[in-house]
Amino acid sequence: MIWEKAKDLGRLIGQSTEYKTLRRTEQALRDDAPTVAKLDAIQQLATKVDQMMAQGQMPDAETTAAYEAAVRELEVSATGQAYAVARANFEKLMTKVNQEISEGMELGATSSIITL
């Protein structure tokens, strides 16, 4: 019963405007060569920062500035902005879904009626 309900919920989420928009904007990111290059640069810089931090070092000013500039460029691009908005809207949907699930769990935990 729980697994069926979970699949139904997943199907409904997959049919939501928020999910479809997120997937569409993700595809647009992958299809946009300049954006892919920006994402690759961000990933390389993030890896470099992570490695430095793992070694107990603070990233140098040049790396930090390059990372911030690359992120800023992505954020101001039309493709990046569309993705950011779609992602935020999907996260809001999932937050609300999780809140509703939590409320249902609380009701179920306090209910004396057993349903299967």
C-alpha cells in the first residue's frame, strides 16, 4: 500500500508544471555550449577549492575570484536564470510535499484507527 501511494505521488510530481519546467531548463543548459563551458569551469574551480580545503588550506584569492566570476556569469545568463527559477519553484513544491507528508504522518501516529 505505501509503495503504491509513493509511486502515485511520484507520478503526480513528475506531471507537475514545476517538474516539467525544471527538466526543460536542465535540457536547455545541456544544449547551450557557452553555458556548458561555464558549468565545466565552475566544476573545475569547485574541485580545486575542495581539494585545497581538504588539505587544510584556504583557496587563494585568484581561485576564489575566478569561481565567483564564473558563478556570476552563469547567474546572469538567460539560461542560468531560467534554471535557477525553475529549480527554486521545484524546491518549493517539494518542501510543501514534505510538509504534507509530515502532517499526514503525525495524524497517522495519533490515530486510533488502523488503515491498510
